[in-house]
Amino acid sequence: MSDSMLGEKIYHGSTFRRCAEEGLIDCKRVAQIGLRGSGHGLADYTLGRQMGFRCVQIEECWFKSLVPLMKEVQAQMGNGPVYISFDIDGVDPGFAPGTGTPEIAGLTSIQALEIIRGCRGLNIVGTDLVEVSPPYDKAGTTAILAANLLFEMLCVLPRVKYR
């Protein structure tokens, strides 16, 4: 969450910072799961928490199910509107190599499903999935995972009937 990258204040890593600065989001209702990678400064690791975001480092996700975490996230979100933005580079490149910013030691595909399925029952008003880069997805595995995650997002929308 650096203030700028290469002199630009608006870039792919500043979205939530800019939204918070403009009062567009309730910072107490933001959860970022699986954070990792090299940073450009100390703010990359501290600013989100200072703003009130729930920031879950990847080390807190290793070797376990994320179902209990998602129950906590559900309680945090309450009944208010929820927007899900899933960044495919949160997933380990062994499962999703087709992204412009691959970082080792990420989420597994199973954990990605647990996160999305853990949103069932929330008042979801929209979703997106970002950072898929077809030129880097030689075998199509990232596209397959992304398509399945998007399908799962549709399945957790309000008023979807489960059988």
C-alpha cells in the first residue's frame, strides 16, 4: 500500500489506499487475506492495519483450512454490503502461474475455494477477479482456476438456491 510506484499515485497496488483516503470504503470491513511478497517500503506492511483493515499475512494461512478464518470474516462483515475482489496472484504460482506478479508461497487452490465459499451468506453486491495474464498462462491452468473461482463467486451471491 505504498503511496506511489515509479512516481505514480494511482497504480494496481494503491486501489484500497485511495478508496480509504476518499472515504469510499469502511476500513473496519476490509479483509485482505494471503498478503506476501517484497515491499517498496514499511507502509506496505503497516498502513492497512493502521487504517483499520484486517490484514492476514500468508504465514497465517500456511498448512491449514481457512474455513475458521472465513467465519471470523463473516462476523466482521455483518449484514452490510460486501464487494469481493479476488487477486489471482494471491494464489501460489504452482497453481496460478499466469499473472504479472507471481510470488512464491501463496494460497492453494483449495484455500482459494474456501475463501470464496466462506462468503456464502454475506450481502454480496459485486465481485471481480483480477491479475490473470494469458501470455504467462502457457498451460491455461490460471484461466481454469480463475473461471472456477468466478463460478464459485456466482454461487455465493444472495438468493442463489443451493441443492
